[in-house]
Amino acid sequence: MDLINWIGGLIGLVSDPRALLDALGPWLLVGVALIVFVESGVLFPFLPGDSLLVAAAVVHGALGAQLWRIVAVCLLAAVAGDQAGYWLGARYGRRLFRDDARILRTDRLEEAEAFFDRHGRVALVLGRFVPIVRTYVPFAAGAARMSYRRFAIWNVLGALAWVGSMTGVGLRTRRRRLHRGRRARRRPLNRRNRRKRHAKPAENAHRALSAAGPSAAPAEALARAPAAGEGPASGRAGASACGAIR
């Protein structure tokens, strides 16, 4: 039961990149590098790749990590992972794959080989953005005996494009969240300021009347009398009120 619970917890962490990053703690850079390395070409495509890079860029401040270090580590791990996949493909070819296997299935390798045949060397860049294909394309390149020099160049270009774009998406998401948070904090202050602006004229009028004393009350009644009614009757009422005061 303990093993089953442990496996269930591990699957839960893998499916939630933010929880996985939090769980890595002080081993953040090592853990991220290992995950990117394995997912890039060591024939285990079920780890988070794209989502992990985006999440790391979004929450790197809360994790106490500098973004440039995360980017550098992920670049090195992505390049090294593809190198390992190429070496495995050149060394073992299709011998590691079987039709009835759970992970190293022949149909997945055939999908990667078809992708590689269709796009050629550019597949090493485009394949970075396709889950599962990303893991098997370097293996297919090695099995196809692609020139190592060409593979190395396109491998580096693909790693730069993938890591750069994913962290760029994460940074943009982070900025949007910060902007929304600032706007949400400003709204209550703006409402309070509006209420104060509307309340000031009434407060000033009340203070003026209080300072003028009781003699200001008849004058206020005179000022209001003509405007309160309508027609000649209101005029006569105002005039009679004026005579009574005099």
C-alpha cells in the first residue's frame, strides 16, 4: 500500500508542474535539469516539458530562483537529452522497441521516424514543440545515421527555440497576473477617493452654515423660497416671507 500511495503521489506531482516545482525545494535546478534531460531524448515521454518551463518562468520569483539560471540549466539539459537520444538511436536502432511494450512501443518510434522523414533536419526544431515526438525524434535521427555535425547544429537551434519560447510565454503570463493584481488593488482606493470628493462639498456647506450661526437660516430660507415652488404663487410667497422677516 505504501508503494501504491507513493506512486500515486508521484503521478500527482508530475501532472501538476507548480506542485512539482514546490516539491523540489532547494534541488529546483537539479530536478528541472533532470526532467528536461529525460523528457528530451531518453525515451520517457510522460514527464512535463512545455508546462514545466512555463510554470518555472511564472513562479521563479516565489521559488527564490533567478530566471537566467533556470533558462541556462534547461538549455544545457535539452541539448544533452537530445545527444543521449541520438547516441541511443545510433547504437541500438530499433532493437529497443517492441509492439507490445508499454513505453518503448514501435508505433511511437514509427511516428517519430515519419515526422523526421517529412521535415528532415528541421524536425529537430519543430519536434521540440510536439510532445512524445520530441522524445523520439533524436533517436530516429541517430537510427537514420544522420550526420552528427548537422544533428548537433539543429539540436542547439531547437533547444534555443523551445526553451526561449516557453519561458517567454511564462514571463508574459507572469506580467499579466501582476498587472491584474495592481489594478485590483487600485479599485477600492479609487472608490474611496470618489466618495471623499462627493462628500467634501456637503461637508464644506455644513461647516459654513455652522460658522454663520442662526442668522444664516432666514437667508437660506429666502434663497430657497422662489426655487421651491412654481408660477406666480411662489413669487408672492417669497415676497411675503421677505416682508415678514423685515
